Amino acid sequence: MMTTRSNGSLYTHIENNIATIEFGHPASNSFPSELLARLAKAFDQLSKNNDAHVIILKSEGERAFCAGASFDELVAITNLEEGTYFFSGFANVINAMRNCKKPIIGRIQGKTVGGGVGLASACDYCLATEAASIKLSELTIGIGPFVIEPAVSRKIGLAAFGTLAWDASQWKNAYWAKEKGLFSRVFDTIAELDKETQLFAEKLASYNPAALQQMKKATWQGTDHWDKVLIERAAISGELVLSDFTKEALAKFKK
């Protein structure tokens, strides 16, 4: 069941030490600023919640995992302050995921674009279906995947990030993403994906929570400067989105 709410939906529940965050938006699970702020807050809260040992991040429906940033909000940006604030949304979520003490499992059931690829990259372990193609389309509208670059490059390497970012109109399939290290496992169907995600989460939840937290800390070592870097990157996108090139590209896209 897909949400029809214009600001999207976000549900969190915890069962048997497994927390699940499920987000949704009628526009292919894209993110308006308000929904990004709620997602960052959910990770911060679960990080402190002793009942949660592991977190599953998933989205509504069967088609798209996440279409990135809200197109309507992108079009509405009129000044640098608004632009920086808008792009800081994904920066804050990635930093919340990085700082979250609990391992995050990404359940990627469908196509993923832009900021959605950033979200998948900020997960500690991703399971996906064959339908989970990925694309970084930012250059086509005159901006770039600057905010998410550190997360994506950390996960798949700078060369693979470049392949995605420069070839901004090209989809890469789920097996390419697995080969590069973004996805750990790829399944034929959503039913298999759900079964295996649950089994994997149960395994992790049965391990020593202190060991999980130390493991998380070790794998994210050397990223403390992201708090500053990602916001600086948001300002770059915030400035570019005001360019004539971007305004024309977005107008064409809207038609």
C-alpha cells in the first residue's frame, strides 16, 4: 500500500530487537525536506534505543526504492539559503546513518536514483532484487551528486562512482552494483528478498550488541570530517541549482 500524503510517510517499529524504518512517498518514494528530517531523527533515536540491535531500512511499494530528492521542492528553490538547506537534507541523513550505533541493513526492492543511491551506500549491508537498477542523474539537470559522493565512493570506490556520475543518463543493473560492492546479495523476487532480509536481521540481532556497535565504529573510521564536508557539498549543489542551465533543464523535465 503506497502512501498518498504529499509530505510522505515514515513508520518505525521494533520487534525482537529488530527495528524497521519504512518510508514512502507517492512520487516514487522521493524525499521532500520534511521527510528527510524525520528519517535523520529516526536514526538518531534508534541509535540510543537499547531495544534495537539492528535496523532494516525499506521503502513502500514494489517498484522504486527511492527516486532521490523531491522534484517539486527542487523546482521551488529561489535562493542559496533555500538550496543549501534542501541539499543538506541528504547530508543530515547520511551523517545520522554513519553516526548511528546500530548496523543498518538496506532492503532495496527496486530502482534507485540520486540521493537513493546515497542512502543505500550509507547502509552497512544491502540486499536487493534484480529490479534494483541504480543511476546518478544529477549532471543531466546541471547539478551533481556532490553530497552523496563520499558515501558512494566509500562503498564502491572512486572509479565506480565516476562511472555512475559521468554517465548520468545510464542505468546500471543490480548485478553491476553487487560486483562493485553496493549490494551484498541480489535475489530474483521481492518475496525472497524479504525472507532473506528477515533471516539476516535475526542473525545480527542474536549477536553481542556491544560487538555490533564496535564493528560499526571500526567500519566507519576516518569519516568524522563528513559532518563538515557534506554540508559544504550541499552549498555547491545549492548554488548550481540556481543556474540558468538547471532552471531550463528542470522546466523541460517538468513538461
